[in-house]
Amino acid sequence: MSYLVIFVSFTILGYLFGKGLHKNAFKFQKRITQRTFLKRIHIHHSLTGLILIIFGVFLRFSLFSLIIAAVGTGLFLHHLLSEGLSLVSVEK
């Protein structure tokens, strides 16, 4: 039962993190990609959430892996509900 409470709590935290910081994260990503060959690529925070989920699943099961997967789930859900399912887009 305590694992479920932890998972739900960190999923909510990940959702709120995505909601509050996605615009700043976009600006940070743009500063990085402008200096590379990825200038026209936009990596959405749903991809970041998916990577965290996969990372958490493939770690040996521990509290840390549960928290990583839960935060990733929150990020993924926030992007899915606010902007739809998009992982990477190319700007024209």
C-alpha cells in the first residue's frame, strides 16, 4: 500500500512539475539546441517522461526506481492532457 501512495504522490508531483516548468524547460532546451545540429528539433516533455518511465522500469526495483517512473508518468500525463501525444517535432 505504501508503494501505491508513493507512486501516486510522485506522479502528482511530476504533473505539477511539468505544468509549472515546461516553458522554462523549453527556453533552456532552445539555448542548448541552437548551438548544435538540432536547431529545428523540439523535444517535448512527454518524451522526457517516457524516458524516465523506461529508466525506472529497467532499474532494479527500489524506491528510487519507483519515484523515477512516477515522476515520468506525471510529466507524460501533463503533456498528454495539455498538448496531446507528441514526442518530437521538427520546426519549419
